[in-house]
Amino acid sequence: MAKRKVSYKDSGVDIDKANSFVEKIKPFIKATSRKEVLGNIGSYGGLFHLDVEKYKNPVLVSSTDGVGTKLIIAQMMNKHDTIGVDLVAMNTNDLIVQGAEPLFFLDYIATGHLDIEKSVQIVEGISLGCTESGCALIGGETAEMPGVYGDGEYDLAGFCVGIVEREKLIDGSEIRVGDQIIGLASSGIHSNGFSLARKVLFDLEKLTVNDRVDGLDHTIGEELLRPTRIYVKSILNLLKNFTIKGIVHITGGGFIDNIPRIIPEPCQAVIGIDSWEIMPIFKIIQERGNIDYMEMVRVFNMGIGMMIVVPEKETEDIMERLEGLGEKAYLIGSVAKRDKNKPSVIFE
């Protein structure tokens, strides 16, 4: 008896479907293009021509990140058109912390079986995020991996490269006692702390993504899925006219683990507990989970997605500029001389 012929498609990988997907996402990719981009999507590598004459002593800055278990919320809601914004935001917000302008972005989508409609929605969000960040989407990889991911499951990763003049690198080394800390409002939970949020809201409280809770204008799912705010263009605008000594992206580790990354050893960040508006979703999670305040500020952004450390004399003008740029900004703290018996971040 003749053996049955087996194809790659029989094993769960459909090459024709993958090619069709690439054709469908080309318009989104084209929408993010910059003049430095060479070639077309489909080459083995993305091409980007760096105009070295534009810079004196350029430094390339790179970042790679994902969106964590926020993916589970997108899958629970079957809504995939904003998760790509989160992916770009997590990478480009990390670049701008060091003063780097994002240049280009690449994505990686891994799934059990390629769902073209769902994947196109994801790339549409990535395209939007790149446009908001001013960087070009120049390539990526879509991997079908049956046996690793179940039906409907997928994972995302992103990689971004930016550029900054060496003498304009922001690393916190110029921070001094008396400098002020300005907080830029977040759009919600962003892309960190979802394991704890899901534990409280879904496991302990037995809520669903379609439930409504007092204090929220949207369902739980809609609130959790709010896309991460991208601060790139606002920070680049500030850098043209003002002195920014340090920038903190409030991601994994919240206030407690992120602020010390830029505060010099002799200094201490003093954060005013009541100096900004804490969004309702954080209060709901804290109350329903009976979570200590210090645990909350170590896990979540608590309504502050980005912090900038600036000279006191420029604070008022910077706050005014941020308001003009559409950012909600709060004066949330200052830099003091460090008490060796206390941590580098304290709350008063």
C-alpha cells in the first residue's frame, strides 16, 4: 500500500497563507516609511540609510521588549488592533529615555496557526505606534509554530533602533540636589503589572472583561486594553529648548525599581504621594486586592507613565510646554541629598 504524501501544510504551517498576509500588511508598513528607508518589504533584511553627515558624533541606541500578559486580555476580548501600539510604545519610550530619536522598528509575531485577519489587526496597531513614534517599520518575522502555541494564541516582540548625539545622551549623571521631577500622565496600566491585575480582577473578584465597575467609564476589558501612551514626540520637542537631566520610563518595577536607575548615589528622589491624580483602575485593583501602597508603586505606573528631572528654574516653562503638547503633567517631586539610612526613592 502506497504511503500517504504529507505536506508542510499538513503539519500546520501554511506558506501560501503567510505570503498572503505579507501582501495585506504592505500598505500599513508603507505608511510608516521615512526617507532613509531603502528597498521593499520582503527582502532578507530591512535597509536603512543613516545620513552620517547629519550628526557629529552619533550613538545608536537599541531596545527590545514585548507586552507581557496584556496579550491575554487582547485574546479574551478578541480585540487585536491596539496591542501593536503597546509593542512599539514599550520600545520607543525606552529609547527616548536616553534622548534617542527612534529610527526603525522590527516586529516578531509567533502563533500556533496564522490567522490573517487577526495578524493584520496587530500590524495595523504596530504601524500606528510607529507613526506616533516617528520611526519606520522596516521588517519583521511571522512564525507559525504549531505545538508551541495553541489555537488562537500568539506572542509579540519588538526591536527598535534610535540615534542621539553622544554629548546629548541622557543618563542622569547631571542630576543635582534641588532639581525637580515632573510626571507625565499615563493612559492607564500600559503594559506592566497585568499578572497582578488579572489575579485580583479575574481570579479573586471573578469579574469578566465585559463587566462594569463603579468608577470606570468602560468595561474592565476596555480599561485594561487601553494602549500605552507614546511620549517620544513630546520629549523630542522639549529637548530642542530645555535641559532634561534624566528621564524615567515607568515600566516593570514601577517607581521603586525604575527611578534609582538614573538617580546619582549622593541624591534621593522625594515623591509627593498626593501630587498627581491616581486613575480609578489602580484604586480598584488596590482596594479589591488589599494591596499595600508600596507594592502598588513597585508594580504599576499609578497614573504616571514617564518622569523627567529638570532644573528648578526651567520647571514652570517646561510644564507650560507640556500642556501645549497635549500632555497632562504634574510636579510630583524633587531631588534631595540622600540619607544613607533611607532608600534612593522615598514617598512623603
